[in-house]
Amino acid sequence: WDRGLRILQDLRADFLDQPPRLLDICVSAALGCQFRSAAQIFEFYLLRRDLYLAQGADRTALLARMRALVQAEIANSGELAELCRQDSRLGFHSEAEAHQYCESRLRWRQELLQQLLDTDFAAAEQAVAQNAPLPQSDFEQNAPTYALNSGWVEGDTMRWRIDRNAEQDLLVRFEARNLPYSNDVLTICLLDATGTCFPWIINIPRQGQARELHPLAEVHTSCQDDSWSADLHLPALLWNRDRKIEPRYVYLHRTVSTHDNSNPPYHYDWPPHPSFPRIRLNIYLYQGNYCGRLLG
């Protein structure tokens, strides 16, 4: 893309009397900024994941590269802000009927990224220099925890547990009392330690097929007159036995409702919250800061 942009820039002088063509070049440059930003953000996420488990000199090198990426993003935002000044169409989202980005928001983003370098990065670099653990977020410090193989968590109408077997597979066991409603669904959301991978969201209904289940995973449900249960087997091959991407956070909830009323008359979740997360497109009832940590 950048090679193509250089060709377009060389042609700019030939179209100075054709404003629409100059705007085309501007749009192409803006797309280049967005592609570049996406690549840098993804690289930053992968480096952050490596930093979480790194030791010694590796941490210093990783942090240095991450700092360089943030500095590149500050420059990239400045370039895109200048393009927005030239073409007010940039950043406009027709369905939302609003700008997703504009010059003022990009300048604001530059300020936030600089604050990140001055505060969070400075604290992390100090910890690395002292060979100390990395600073933890408030969420990391305060998230509820569940120790694998520690037994049942009891609820008012259900209970559950998560175990790790000798092959490092995860086994989720769920038992619930039947309630007088037609829909009864258990949802299990799992996330790796640094939130780099897309969350696994598995829906297990009392009746019917489990949804969003990986072909390597297995779920077995059993229904009795007054109760039902589910056993979910997640083999370690799902994360290739890699500590970087194995499940380390969980959010579990049970939704019970009727066909004609989507508002659940009963809900259970762990960690407990006053209400479920807001449903958002294809990630359903999931929000990262609702999760608890898995230990062991």
C-alpha cells in the first residue's frame, strides 16, 4: 500500500487542477494510516502478551519495541489528523451518522498516548529495571478468583466447578435445578491471561445443541424431571498447551426465560453482578471486566 501511495504522490502535481483526484489521493493516504495503525496495534498486543511471561533482558527489549510502537502511533495519528483537516469526509460512518474519528479526536488520542508513555510505560520500565513484577491494573488486583480443582461453587438453584486433569485439559461441570421456564441456557466465557485472543463463548442450552463449540471440545447434557446437568471437556490442544493463550479468566452465567419474554426472570452469574453485560453484536453477553481469574 505504501508503495502505491508513493506512486500517487508522484502524480499529485499532474492533478492540481482536479480537486476530486486530489481528494482520492487523500483518501488513499488515510487508508494507509489505518492499515499501518492496525498492524502496529496487533504487534503491540502480541508483544504485551510476550512481556507478561518474559524474564530478564527479554522484558527490556520488548518494552523498548512497545514504546517505539506507541511513538509511531502518535505520529500516525498526527498524519491522519492533517488528512482530516484537508477532507472532512474522512472518518464519517454513514450508518452511525457520525464521525468515528476526526481531527480533534485524533489530537486527543495523541495526548492520551503520550500520557501512556509518561505514566504506565514509565512505571513498567522502572519495574523491569529493578527486576520486579510488572504493575497490575485495578481489575487484575481485585478480580475474584477460582482455583482449579478446588470443588463446587454453590448457587441458589445451581452449582458448578472447573477442574484440570493430568493431560492439562479443562473440565467444566454444571448442575442445576429445573425452573418453570422454557429457555434455560448456560454460557461460559473464557479468555487468555492478556486478552490477546478473541474470547471463547460457549452456549449450552438445557435442550438442543451447544453453540460456538470448537470441534475438539465435547459437551454432554443430561435432563431429569427436576434438574439438568452439563459436562464440558476442553482439551489442552485447543490452546496447543501454550501458557500464553490458555484460559485464565472466566465469566459464567445462566439465563432462564420464556419464549415471549427476553428479559430473564432469573439470572445467575459468576463473578456476581447486578445485571448481565450489554449484548453487543457477535460477542453476546460478554464483557472482559466481568470475568474472574482462574488459578492453578
